[in-house]
Amino acid sequence: MTEMDMGLAPKGNKNKSPKKQSFWKNLRNTLFPCKGDKTPEILRKIVFLTALVILSAAVVILVMWFIRNYGGHENYVDENGSLTAAPAHLVELKNRVPTTQEIEQLPTGAINEKYAALFAKNNDFVGWLNIPGTNVDYPVMQTDDNDFYLHRNFDKQEVFEGTLFADYRGKITAEGMPQNTVIYGHNMLMKYQFSALQNYKKDIEFLKMSPVIEFNTLYGNAKYKIISVFLVNWLPKDGEVFRYNSTNYFKNQSEFFDFVVECMDRSLYETGVDIEYGDEFLTLSTCDKSTYMDLRLVVVARKVRENENPNVDATRIVKKDSVKYFEGYYDIYSGFGGENYFWHGRTWDTSLVKGLDSYLKENADY
């Protein structure tokens, strides 16, 4: 039988094809040092493998960090059948009937016995914040330190997302509320804490759907009508800073008007809600990462007065055609929208604020 008949290539055939290696063998030879590799090739492979191991370890650490800080949240169905983002055990504490012992632990002047179990669990608890139509449904804490709950949960365990907390400079007590109660919360990637506030910035229809905020404390229940939604810089390098959180008590009418005017001038919307000296405000503050700048998204609401209709006429909510921003914002966006991104002066209805027109005339340079 000839060599060809046996299926063998003839000896000395110059067209002989090399035997193909499997994918995995090729990969192994490419990644790992092999017999016959020269020193530079061996070094290259060692450096590559070292970098690959470091990258893999970094990915694992990043995934574990993400799961720890953003994962593990429980969806909890409350008594109305709605999903909330608050941890289940806290919602359970809020909804269950407190014991006599828990009620007795409430501070002097507290009337909301339904929160007794929460206060017994953590005496830093001062109230519960809810924005209907959103998953903002959380306990609010207050201490003598604005940093404490920045990265701690209700149980005082260290977690990245932290807990909603009220500014320590405006004490919530049986004697009363601050004239400007400021509540802080993180803008979380996974739609927890104050991330829902971004919807107010992006969509006027969302504001029309949820124009009222509920904040019930140990000492009373209250609703607040939104009057302003604005974006503000936090660092002087990006322009003059409006410290909306620095005034918790207004010394006089002028200080009150100055605060209101700044909020209204900067607001993306006009909501049609009237304001008068003596009104109390609820200011919600969160970070905004829409640019490279350190910004804050702020929602300011006016407390519903005694015997006042708590509803807002959504038909009166409109976008403003002149919004006061800051230098850093103008530097970024002026080239995209031209005149539309600049301040054209005060165009909102100043008569919504009782006595403001007279004040502005007396302070013509304002």
C-alpha cells in the first residue's frame, strides 16, 4: 500500500500544514511562560499576569463595596400596599402599636405616640418624612453634629448611604420648629434616600403630581407646599454661594424676605403658593452630580397654615423663563442655549409674597 493510500503525506512534501492548536492551548501559551520562551517574553508575560491579578482583585473589591453600600435594600409593602425604600424593621416599628413602656420614654411634650417605638430604639429620632408619590418615606434624625448620620444608619452602624437628618442648628422640640428646618440626605445611585428629588429638577409633571411634603415630628404633624426647586453651587470658586442652610431662624422681616427672594429667583418653577412673614419652611438638600462642580439640589416648601387647604393647584405650576444660577453654571451652558441660560431679572409674581413689593421698592438695588 502506498503512503498516499494510508492517509499519510508523502515524505518530503513541502506543502505540509502545521497541526492547529486548540484555543485554550493558544491562550495558555500566550499568557503563561512556556518552554523555549526568551527572557524578554517571559518578563512580559509575568508583568501581564501580575496586572491581570491586580485588576481582578480590584473588580472583586469594587463589586463587594457596591453590594455593601448600594445593595441589600429591602422593598417593604406598607399598610396601604405601597412599596417603600425604608428598611423593613423601621417601617414595622413605625406601624406597630407601641408598648406602654415605650410611650413613657417619649420626651416631655411629645404627642405622637405612634413614633414611641422608634424613639425608644434611638433617641436621636425626631420625625418621619414622606413625599407622596415617591419612595421618600424615612425617619429623620437630629444630633449636635451634622456629620454623625452622614454615613450611619438608624441603628448607628456605618453605611455609605447614611440616614436623613435635620440640621443641628434648628432644634426640633416641644417648644416649636425652626423657621427654616433643613433636612439632608444623599442622592443615591440606586434610587434611595433623596435621589427622588432629582425628579423635581427634571420634570415639571412630577412636581405637579407631588407638590406637597409631609413631615410629622414627635410633637406634631405638618404638611408643606413646595415653593422653590433650585440648583446651587457649594464652593466659592464656582460663583457667589447662597447659604440656604445657614439661617434657621429669621431675625427680622428683612432677613425673611431676603431668604424668600433668593429661593424664588433661583427656582426653576413658580408654583403659585403664597407666602407671608411668619411662615415656616422645610428645606430638603441633596447633592447634584450633573456637572463636575460640587452642587446642591434644594427643594423648599412652606408649612401649611392652620385651617388652610393643604392642596396645591397644579395648574398654577409653571416653568420660569428667567432663573438665577451662578458663574460656573453660566460658563458651562451659555454656549448651548445662549440667552436662555442667563438671568433676565425677576419675572415671577412677587405679589405672592405679602409685603414683598414694598420691601423691594425700599431696597431698589436688590
